[in-house]
Amino acid sequence: MIPFLDLNEVNAPYLHAIEEASLRVIRSGWYILGNELKAFEESFATYCHVAHCVGVANGLDAITLILMAYGFPEESEIIVPANTYIASVLPVAYLGFKPIFVEPDPATMLLDPDKIAEKITSKTRAIITVDLYGRSCEMEPVMALARTYGLKVITDAAQAHGAIYKNKKAGSIADATAFSFYPTKNLGALGDAGAVTTADEALAEKIRFLRNYGSKVRYKNDYQGVNSRMDEIQAAILNVKLPFLDPENDRRRRIAARYLSEINVKDLVFPPADRIEDDAWHLFVVRHPDRSKLIAHLDAHGIQTNVHYPLPIHKQQAFLEYRDLKLPVTEKIHDEAISLPLNAVLTDEEVTYIIQTVNHFDCQQ
């Protein structure tokens, strides 16, 4: 069986360094808001070519803290992509704002900038873009539109560590960017962890307060904050793995290039091939009208796949008030999407086998 993702294999090259880093933290006696986190924040900010990085507990909290720090009024409307993981939208609802769903571009499966303006009202305060599957959203028109209407742009780059858009790294383009370092990410911790990057010094400073109960000085609370701090062990592990992010992303790009050039199946819809060297290729998501048969075919031949994601947000029990929304592009994507294995530890032989097996699917029809 070729697993969709084997985290033991992913972390094996760094296991000794991870063990050393973890032991160093354990022996230090300092486990929260210490030197390991400071070092990672500085290194990741440098990597993203941005002034500030604030480590938090997870990617969902990163989005939540950005929205909290901006202090938008009650009943604000926040534009969100309809095709994304629910974590991109939960903070909007949690804080009492109204998510306004916008359909994706069918080709990229990302937020369609041409469909945003019609959704903007006097209550709109921000646009959340999502760099889904490892590809940066088309940010130039989004930023221009936001400046025209006086809106903030927040990017969820949880799947796009190291992605590039017009020579700019993910994390340096929007007003604020949220990252997740969940273990399956291109840059993954060994537990939950997240971060916010921004060029806005005042915003970064407020998020530093908010993540720590609204406090900078112990027992003095300037804001009604939360407890959302990346712990020292996760920061130490990320410090170990960050130097290897670009080489691993390059490996992902080579695999994606092979999939794009060598797979040939009728009715199979591919992700765009125009930015192979810029996309981070966190996932390789294809679409097929008979998804269940393709999944069964691959499973029968020992290839594990995944579906990102089977049910759109507006059809989830948690968002029943939106169940009557008509979002046909999003719904079609969720009905057809299949993620093929793509990670830096796949061997050339495994990639060849996956390609040959997918191509053989036509013979089974």
C-alpha cells in the first residue's frame, strides 16, 4: 500500500535533531514564550520576507486572533471563499461576524476575484483569501479591490508554506496571513501550532497581547485575550525543519510536474500547470465525475487517496442557516475532488506506479 501520507517517513530524516531539540527544551525548564519561539518567529518572518511573525497555538487561532485584533464592529461582513476547509470560516462565525461566501474560479478552485465586488456592502470589513492546496490566490486584483473599498485582506496560508505569488512569498502579501503547522503541512510540527505574519507592527503587537490572555506584563491585562501560544517544543521542532522546507517543496514540484505531464485519463480535470515552480503543492487535487470508481480503482491497486473536502461549508450541520445558498461551482468541486498522494518522501518508483495505475483507470471503464 502506498499511503496518502506517512508522517513517520516524513519526519524520519530529522528524527535525531528533533529529539535533541525537544530534550534541550525539556532540560531548560522553560516551556512557554521562551527563546525557541522567539528564534522561530524571527526565522519564519525572515523566510516569508515579512517584518513580523507571532507564534500561536494553531491555524484556526491565527485567523481568530487577526480578526480580534482588527476589532471590527458587530454584524460586520467578511468575504470568504466558498470552497475551503471549515477552519477558514469558523473564526468569522465564532466572533459574531457574517461570512459572505464567494464562488471559486473553476480552473484554480480558489476564490474568484471577479466575483468579490458584487458581494461588498456597507458592512463589509475584510476579505479572507485561502491559498488552498498550496497555490497562492490571485492576490493582485484582490488587494486592489480591498484598497478601493477600504477593506483588510487576510490570507489563510495554512497549506501554502513557501508558495510564491509574483516573486512574493506567501505570508508577505496580505495585510495579515495565518499559518498552520499541523503535522501534515509542508512545514509540520509534531502537534498543533500556528502563526500570524504581517508587516503591521501595531497589529503584531496586539496579537502578541491577545494570544497571552491580553497581557504583555504578567497579571496586567490590556485586552480580553485568549490562551493561544505556540509551545517551546513545537517551536524547537519547527526550527529544525524550516531549513528543509524549500528542498522538500522542490521535490513536491517535481512530482506534480510528472503527474501533470504523464497522467492521461478521460474526463480527469487537473490543477493549473501555469505556476508549477511557484506553488507549494501541499495537495494534488484532481476532479473526476465518477470519483467513487476512481478511488475504488486506486484502492484496489494499493494506492490510498483522500478527499479534500467531501462536504462544502454551506451544507455542513454547523452552518445550516446557509443551506439554501446556491453555490454550484463549489458543490461540483466537492462532488468530484480527489487528492492523489503527493509528498516529499514518495520515491520515483512509487510516483511511476501511481501514474501508471491512474492511467489504467480508462481501461476499466
